[in-house]
Amino acid sequence: MNEIHPKPFNQRSTALSLFLGFAVWFLHLNGMYFLTSESCKWGWFPDPIVGLSGLHVVQLVLTLIATLCIIRMIWFAWRNWRQFQIDGDHVLEQTMRDRRPLIAAVALSLNILFLLFVCAFFVALFTLDACR
């Protein structure tokens, strides 16, 4: 069996990737709900921009920023997980043999899930009218 060769591993980067991915998703979700309710209540962003309401444009920009941040966190987790893969045929066995690549794989999976949640907001953004 192939042993996992010790390589420099940035455990802090993996943990930061997991925490920041969760934080970006949480802040995006709560920020969009807050922005929608308060802008409808107080009449913020009433002017249309490029055929969309001002609120939709602000939400679109914030969602794009959140998407890019989570993609960056996915890249950090993937880079840390991939450095442990020395044999392409036994990737899962190598991941489960050591805790460090397992944590990186969990961070990678959760960040992909968070990305799907943030991208699902695009559907609501373009199909629902916020203030009716």
C-alpha cells in the first residue's frame, strides 16, 4: 500500500475555507432577506437599472460577490485535498486514511453545497418580484 507522504499542509487554510464558506453563505442568505424586506418597507432602490429594478441589481451584485468568494473557498479546500492524492486509482482510500485530507474533502463538499444554495438565489432573483 502506498503511504501518504508528509507534505506541507496548511490546516489553517482548510479550516478558514470551511468557516468563511459557511459565513459567506449565512451572511448572503440573511442579507438578502433583510435587504428585500427593508427595501420594500422603506422604498429603497426604486429606479430601474438595465431593465431590472434597483433592488434586483443590488441583489445581483451581492450574489455575484458571494459566488466568487465561495468559489475561492472551494479552490482553497480542493488544493489542500488534492495534494494528498498520490495514486489516482485509490483516491477515497487515501482520503479516509488520514484526517487532514478528510477534513479538506469535507470542507470542499460543504463549500460546493453552499455554492449551490447561493446560485439557487439567481432563480428567485429573476423569477420573483420582491415588493408585490
